[in-house]
Amino acid sequence: MDIKAPRGVRDILPDESWRWAYVLDVTAKTMADFGHSEIHLPIFEQTELFSRGVGDTTDIVEKEMYSFTDRGGRGITLRPEATAGMVRSAVEHGLCAQGAASRLWCWGPMFRYERPQKGRYRQFFQIDVETLGLAGAVADIEVIALSAEIFRRLGLKNLEVVLNSVGCPKCRPIYREKLLAHFLTNKDKLCKDCLLRLDRNPLRLLDCKEPGCGAVADAAPAIYDCLCDECAAHFEDVQNGLNTLGFRYKLDKRLVRGLDYYTKTAYEILSGDLGAQNAVCGGGRYDNLSESVGGPHLPGVGFAAGVDRILLVMEEQRCSFGKSLKKEVYVVAQDDTPAVRNAALSLTHKLRMEGIPVEQDAGDALGKKRSAKAQMKSADNAGVAWACIVSQDEAQKIVVVMKNMTTGEQTTVQPEEVARRVKEA
Ligand SMILES: [Zn+2]
Ligand SMILES: [Zn+2]
């Protein structure tokens, strides 16, 4: 076939999808334990939500969005991240009306036009968590603890929490000036992109991956001296909370995240096993996002974690994915008489109604029935615990030979007995 999946997207095939289900199961349970409710959001939103919410000067909005005009002339964008949509939804439906707090989570595909590489796709899956309506540091601590707990339950090792504060509109301008001065005196060492970003958003230069810029950023002043009293106290409360819970973390003055909406807390959880793309989750506080998209004041804190990346780390660290869903029974029709075929069909359906995973022979691609021998071979290949061979005895009565595929032992039983025997084994 000439038609292939577009560059940068991939299919999650059956031999992998059960691992996704496992990660999402563990995630959903952890969310419930932390009081977060699931929410399903649209995959596309008005473009303005992201240009105003995520920020016009970010890489996402400048170069990575899948935007188009729909047939009604509306500017539409496939969501590049979930936070802006979550805030939009909470405001639109009054989830935080009258000072209520909302703890939400969602998961699904996000879209960014990036250069594809290992663990990075143009359609990628994120688990996204947001706590809305709470300004205090306890919410930040809860969110960081929740992300770490998901990874702990999944069995991830060698993880490190990296923490920073990016200040607020009161104190960040002071830091911005300091940074600008530092970068201006080192202008000759900066890359082309950084020179362009310098005036608009010098904070973004801190996370440039170019070695020349990195050296300049390492020598840049930290924000800590510039934080206003409120931001400094919040930052300290967050650290105290993490200490209380016994989390290992380190401060990184260069951690600013690639989105404009963060205020105060910014954090990432890094895996030592992911190379340059080493963040398994990232997030922080965004107290002004709602206002920037025309909503009321609504403080928020959250994180996003990439499912593709989590799976990559789990595979590298040989984490357990629980049990794969195995078929337990393969039903074989001994011959092609209508009585036997119908009995095999009924047995299959009755076992499935009992919650037993069953496969049966359904012919081949040409619609041809297959011999009992060919069916037994399929049973073998399917790795089932039992082959149930349906046939008629001399008295024309339907009987089932249950073959234990591990021991090879065979027992002849009535069709009604099969479910009980499978369950008892
Ligand atoms: Zn501040
Ligand atoms: Zn640079």
C-alpha cells in the first residue's frame, strides 16, 4: 500500500497497547486516591486559546501548532497541550465558582509539529493533571507528590525532582532586567534563536540547549534574590513540604519550562535513562493563565506527563506491566457438521458471558472452514490454557474434550461443565 501514516505519528499496535492500558489503569487509580476527577476535553480548540494562553513568543505557538481555518472560517488548532483547555473548560462550566477548588485530570493525544525522534512524536499522548482554584503551596506539593506517586507505582527508578520558581508579574520584571543585562554582555556567545528571543523573553534563553548559550546561562544570575516576599515564601513552603514528605529534589535556576504561563513553582521529574529528552513529567503553577485568556482570576497548578516517554523508561528499566490479557480457552470444532459448529459457537459465547477470554475458529480469509488439526495448531499458537474440542458422540450428543495445554491431560465433559472447570483450575 502506498499510503503510510504521516511522518511523526505512529500506531499503537496490540502487542503494545496492553502496556498503555496498564499505565493508564495505575494512573487512574492514583488520581482517584489524590482526589482528581477525570475530564474529557475536545482535541481542537479556538486558536486564540493557545496564542493567548500558552504565549505568542513560545516555540509551541510560533512554530509547532497544527492550525487551520475550518469551513465556517474559524481559526482552529489541534491542542498542543491540555492545560489551557482545562482552564477554559473549568471557567466555561463554573467548576470553580464561588471559590470552589477543582482537582482534574485527563489524558489523550496532543499535537506539535516537532522534529520526530526517539520518544517524541507529532501526535503524542499526555496525562495531564490540574488543580484549579487553590493559591497555597499545599496544592503545589500535592501535585508534585501525585506525579511522583504515579511513577513510584509504575516502578520507575532513578528519578529526580528538579524545582525552581519563576516568580510572578511583580518580581519577574526585575529578574528579567538582570538577565537581559547578563545576556547582553555575552551577546557574542549566543545562538541565532536566542538573539531573536533576547528582547522579548530573556527567560527563555535559560533553557537553550546550544552549548554556547548553556555556558552563558549557567553563569546567569539566579531568580532567588529577585523573588518578592510572596513568591519567596511560597517557594520555601513548597520546599518544606517536599522535605516533610521525604522527596529528594534539587534546585535548578535554569528550569523555566517552555510555556509563558508559569508563575512561582516550575518543576520537572527527570529520568537518568532518557538521555537528552530526559523529563518524564513537567509542570508548575500558572496563576494568571485564566486571566490571559479572558477568564476570572483562577490560580492553578498542574503537570503533564508523556505516556510515550514513560513507556520508554519502563521498558529500559524492565518494569513490570502487570499481566498481559491472555486468552484462556480456544474452542475447536471437531468436524464441519452444523450441530458441531453451532455447539462450538454457543460454547464460545457462553464462556465469554462468564467472563472467560475465549478465541474460536472463524474460518480463514476466504471464508473457508479449517480442519480440527489446523484449529489445534491455532490453539497452540494462541498460548491458551485450554483447548475445548467440541464433537458429537455415538448417541449424537454434544461433548467437549478439555485439553490442558500445559500437561496434555484430556477430560471429556458436558458443555455446561466447561466454565466451572476453567474457573476452578
Ligand atoms: Zn513574585
Ligand atoms: Zn541559544
